Amino acid sequence: MAELNITPVSLKCKICGGDIVNNYLAGTSYCANCGNRWSITDLYPDYAKYQRIIANITKANDIVESDTKAASANEAKLLYKTSVIECTKFNDPISSDLIRICEEGQKKADLLAVYAKGKGYFDKQSYNSALSTLTKAKGFRDADAMIEICKEEIAKKRKRDIPWAVVFSLPLPAAVALFFRELFAWPWAVCILLFLLGSAGLGYVLYRGGVASVIIKILSFLAAGPIITFSILAYAFHVPTWISVIVAIGAPIALFILFASATEQLSIFTNKKN
């Protein structure tokens, strides 16, 4: 993080008159023109008063450069903020330069926090969350490389999920098409077209993923049983529509209640036996 450590000052080189640059964290100075070097204490005899501040900034820089934990990012930010507070006590050119270093360091610490969160998602193979998070930390360490890997893995998963996207895209449009067919007596051709268009739209949403796709999957799963039951009763056995609807909706609920009750009774029986 050299760009945080090296800052120009208003002093001039006694040899060539060039600008002198101080590397505060390394404790050295050099001429930007002729390259002559000095110990920073030769230019600032009281530089030792910044020793604790320099130590805190150096520690914070090391954390930002090498650590990967969000908690460490918070520690680095605290060190920078503490250093700024201590610098304001001196109110001189060096303290002003150190404050600028701390401000840049805090920005890096913020990036580390985002990077750490994104890397956590990446390590857990939650590539969608990792991509969304790491995009906010582009250019930081290996964030760009992980972003590309996330994009590749997301594309692979989408291809693998195409068959499931097709399956889950069918129940809801089928329910809508049957609703208009039974309630408004729409022609079958129109209902089938509505079904196909709806399936194509939902299939694309499922293919893209995200919160909407999760909601669609849940609704499709819940609707699949009643739709199949209704279709069999109404069209295979010609049961009246209203009876088919009641049975299609009521049967899964009744089965769920029976299953829950049986499970509870079995649990009570097992506890008594033990």
C-alpha cells in the first residue's frame, strides 16, 4: 500500500532543490529529483512524537493488505480513526499528511469489509450473493478473478437447471388457463396459447434465478397437486367443475391434516412406550 505511505511535503532538497518526499511509515525521506535519501528524523527532529500513530497506521495497513475477515476490517477502521484523532492534537503538516493517509486507509478498510463478506459467500459457493457483493469491491485484491468465476458458475447452474425451470413453469399457467376455460368458457386454442406464453415467461424468470424464481417454485409446487387432481376429475371422469375444485383443493389439505395427526399420535405412542 505504498500510495498510502508516501506523501510530498513542502521541503526542498538542499542539493538540487527538488521536492522531498516522506515515507512516513518507513521513516525515510528522499528527493524526487536526484534521489538522495535521509532519515526522516534528520528533517523532523521531533518525529518520535508520531511513533504510536505510525505504529497504529502500519498495523491497520497490514490488516487491509493481508487479512480476509470482516471483523479485521472493523479493527483497521478503528485504528485509522484513532490515529486521526491523535493527529488532530498536533495540527502541523505531518499530521495533515498522516490524516490523509488514514482517510485513504479507511476507504481500503471499507473495501476489505465488502470483500470479506463476498469471499465468505464465494467459499460457501453462494455464487449469486458473492457476485452481487464482490462487484462492489472491484479491483480489490482478487475480487475481479472471483467475479469471473461466479459468472461462470452461475451460467453453468442455469444450464443444469433448465429442465427444472421447464417443470416449474407449467403448473401456474395451467391453473390460469383452466380458470378462464371453466369460468368464462374461453376457447381451448386461446387457453393453450395463454398457457404457452405464461410458461415461457415463467421459464425465463426461473432461468434467471433470484427471489422471484424461489416464489414461483413454491407456488408451482403447491399448485401442482390440485391442478392434476382437478384435471383428472373434470376431464377424465367428467365430474362437475365445482365438485372437482372442492376435491382438488380439499384433498391435499385433508391429507396434510391426517398425516400431521398420525405423526403426532405416533410420537405420543412412542414416548409412552419408552
